[in-house]
Amino acid sequence: MENKYQKWIWKKQGEKCVNNLKKNGFDARFVSTSDQACLVILDRILSYKTFGFGGSDTTREIGILDALKNKGKTIYDHWPPNPDGVADLDIRLKQGRCDCFICSANAISVQGEIVNVDGVGNRTSAMCFGPKKVVIVAGMNKVRPDLESALNRVHEIAGPMRAKSLEMKTPCAETGVCSNCNSPQRICRITTILHRQPMLTDIMVVLVNQELGF
């Protein structure tokens, strides 16, 4: 059963977050559903030819990946097995030089700051510099009041859940609690905070009034 009061409070927080993201230089939008997010994003990116996708459940949930494939766009996605034998590293490198890079965020503060933590760094690199256009889409479950709570969300929720989903052999994948480990498979190795839109990168942020991703 849909919680209309959760939707209401998310809408209030989302509108404030979008206003602050705009103040910080981002092209920010707030939409009600994942279908709307897909349409809004497609409207802004169909002129591009090559697209990179960071490891993201959110982008797949809203249908943008399949929509671009159906339009014959070139996709650089390192998640599925590659039938052409293209190395995983080559795909990740191409993500950083594609026309448009699409990803999610681990957390976004209502103050308009975007937090991401990576293990390899292809996502955090591509969203900062390289592609002509970057699209960040996130459900309102990832929005937190301030930067400190956004960073906490990564360690308390996003990190353990992602490690579990990838079947990593890390303490958090067993206990659900971050222990700041030194595991060889630790996925929390690089932290980026976009306080403002980078000088040479055009970034669109779409907040969706739904729970999406980790």
C-alpha cells in the first residue's frame, strides 16, 4: 500500500533539494515517477550517440538503458557479459569518454551536494570530467538533510547493500554494518562530493519521488 504521507514529505524535501542543486549550478528536476524520469531524460539526451552507464540499479529500474538500446545508440555498460569479447577495462575507459554518462548517486543532501563512493573509480571519474553530458538520477530514498547524514547513508545503507548484491566477501556483506575494513574486496575506496557543478561538465540531476536503487 502506497504511503501518501511519505510521498508528501519526499515531495517537500525534493523541491527544496532541487532548488539548492540549481543554486549549486546543476540542471535539476523533480518528477513523480520513474516513467516521467525516463521521458525527461530522453528528451535531453537523444541527440548524443554514445552512452556510458555506471553500475546502477536505478538507471535500469527507470528503463533508460533499454530505451536507448531500442533507439540503436552505442552503449558502454560493464555489467553484462560482453559477447564481442571487449575487456571490462576497455568498457570502463570508454565510459569516461562517451557523449553522455548516466548514473545514480549513493546520497544527495537537501543542501544540494552529491555523494558517491566507488571501488574502481570509473563512475566517480566519468561524472566529474570527460563526457559532454552527465545525467544523475536518484530516488528520494537517497536524499538526506545534510552532507554529514548523506555520507553516513553510504556507510550505513548503500555500501553494505551494494556489497551484498555483488556477493562480495566483506564484513559488511555479512553483518550489514560498515567496519571500515581492509578486505581485498572492499568496494568503498574512493569518495567524491560534488559541492558545485564541475567547471567543464554539464550535469543534469533528476530526483524521483519513489524508492529506487540502494
